[in-house]
Amino acid sequence: MGRNKSKSTAVIIFLGLIVTAVVYVYTSSTFEKDAVVIEMENNGYWNLKKPLKLSMNDESGVKSYKITFISSQGESTIAHEKPIVAEKSLKIEIPSPKAAFTLKDKEVTISVEATDASSWNFLKGNSAKKDFKIFIDKKRPNTSIVGNSYGIKKGGSALVIFKVSDDNLKEMYIESNTEDRFKPQPFYKEGYFISLMAWPITSESFKATIVATDYAGNIKKTHIPLYLKAKNYKVSNIKISDKFLKGKIADLAEEFAETQGISDPIEQFKIINEDVRAKNEQQIHKMGRVISDEQIDGFKINKMYPLRNGKVVASFGDHRKYIYNGQQISESYHLGLDLASNAMASIKPQNGGKVVYTEYNGLYGNMPMLDHGLGLYTLYGHCSSVNVNTGDEISAKTGIANTGKSGYAMGDHLHFGVLVQGIEVRPEEWMDTQWIKLNITDVIKESKKIINKS
């Protein structure tokens, strides 16, 4: 009886050991069953210039791996490694084989095999294999300028029309030395683009370059030849009086969240002139950067003069320095043209467009803003009333608003602003029929002739 009991106990212990061993094998990281995770940081294209980036991750560590380059010319081993210590995470750069540069293949395969350090599979570990199809693209995009404005003036605008071709084109834009980007719009026929550009008034120089990149990372940069025209703008030293601070500034300080709790009139003025102004301009710039992706065949724009018999009372580009008790306390740029005629005069733009904004915008007061296409926007500040709604499509000479003194205005007038892709430019150019003809209309007309011949 005692012997049978001892046998039963031994059997139970043995079975327990087997169960424990099985549980250990199935739960221990030493016997983990997951294969190496192989990933490539690539979008499927390769220009052979920069190494491909590969990652391998495994809980028990990567024990060995092999990387093979497969093309129409056969197979070649790029790497066959057995790390001294199994790494749980490996980052590998795959250089292009020397023979790859003479290949005519448009597609090759990178085959990756890896084994981990697990004791699973009778101590052989888990194996994984993954093939990556890669398109070889060694050619840069092709860009050519069809036509452009002869020059650009500081604070002014210019136009360019160009062609871009590439089977794997990723993106294309115009960049300037001012760190601004201009988005081109499809023009006339497939592969052609048109864009307005702007030279910010705060920058001393201007250079514009067409940048085209493909999915393989090839980049083509083409300089736009523009003759730079210097332009000096007025600098005004404006004395700030206590009456002004206790009057207009005190009234505005009650309105803005940024000046709540601020009792010092000078500090109130600085916050309004700098922080509030920057916030208002940011809103304007954001709206003015919206460009359509639709193809256009042309761009007709009429001479701009939104206020009949309007007299210029403040110029665009005026660099204003504010002086209090002999010391400069703040500064700003006047980024529009102030026009005045009768009180609450009707504002009638000479060009139609889409109304993109009709709200109150801080220092600009009631401020309708219009989109005329091609990244060209106009805004109308300090209005006493606005007669259109956001989203409206208006025709030329529609009475959109009436002049006033809402916002930061001392008297009834219109602050007329023109923007190119979110950058304020000289309204005077767009109010000049000859300038529009030479820099916009003629460039488009001649470019279409060239495109038709190609």
C-alpha cells in the first residue's frame, strides 16, 4: 500500500515537472516564438545616393541576418552578419551596391532574412524573411521657366509660369530667401504651373527658386531671374501724447483680452501695437495662404480702386516709430494704403471674388476680405458696416461695406490691403493698369503662345 502511494506521488511530481517545464517553455522569453520584426524606412523609391534605413526588433535579440540585392543581373549579398551579442533592436543602413549605378532596372528587390536568439524550434530560434520592392529613380525632376515678370520691387509682386515633369513627382513649390513658400497653381495644360510671388517689405533682398522633389529624394532647383528694384519707404517718428493714451488706447485696452489687468498706459499701448497687431496679422496671413489646386487658363484682374474719390492719407510701408517723452517705446509697419473720402462711404472693389472673412479683427476693426484667385487677396479695414457674408461670391463693383473708424482708427477712412499668398504687398502696383499689363497680363499671354508651340 505504501509502495503504491510512493509511486503515485512520484508520478504526480514527474507530471508536475513536465507541466512546469511546458509552461516555462511556452511562457519564458528564452523560448519566445515571435519572429524578428523587419521594417524599412522607405516609401518604395531609391535614388541610390543615400543608404536605405532598415530596422530589426525582437524580444530575444537578433542573432544573425542577411541582406541580398536582387536585380535582373542576379543576386549580390550586401550584408551577412552575426552580431557578437544578440541585439533586441538593430538600426542598419544599406548602401547601394557599386553595380547598381549602371543598372537599367526600374525595380529591384531587397531581401532581408533574420534569425533571433530564442531557444524555440529546438534551439534554432525563429526565422523571418521579408522582401522589399524598390523603384530605382536616379533622375532629378525637369523644370523650365516659360515666362516671368521682368523684375520685382521691394514690397511688390511678380509672376512666374513654368513647367515641371517627373514620373514620380512628390512636391513642387517656390521658395525665397525670406523663408516664404509660394504654392503654384496648375495652369493651362498638364505639367504647367503659375504663381504670384511677393517681396516682403521687411526684407532687404529677394531671391526666388523653383524647388521640385520626387519620391526618391531627387531635387531640382531652378532660379527665377528677376531684376530687383530698390524702394525706399517712409520712416515716421510719431509722438505719443497722454491724451491719446488716456483716450483711444484706454478704450481699446478694455476690449482686448491681452490688456486685461494692465493699468500702465505705456504697457497697454505696447501690447496693443505689438501683440494684438501680431495676432490680427496672423489671422490675415493664414487666410491669405489658401491657394486652389484647380487648373486655370488665365488670370484677369482689373485696376483696383475700391473707394471713389478716395484720397491717400497714409502710405503702404510706412515704418512707424512711436516716441513718448523723447524715447522710442514701440514700432510697426503700415501694411496697407489708407484712403478717405466721405464718412461711411461705399466700398466697391473693381474685381469680383469670394468673401473669406467679414468679422471684427482687432486693430483692423470690421474687416471684409476677398479672395480674387491665384493667391491674390484684398482686405478692407475699419469699416462701419459690412454688407456681405462669408462665402459670398461677389461681382465687380459690388458695395461690400462702408468706411468707418472701427478698431485702431482715429478717423473715418478705409485701410486697403493687398496680399499675395499671405504677404502684404504694395496696393499701388495693383492700382496701376500699366503695371498689371506688363507684369501679369502680358506674361500670361506670351507664355500661352510658347506653351501652344511646344
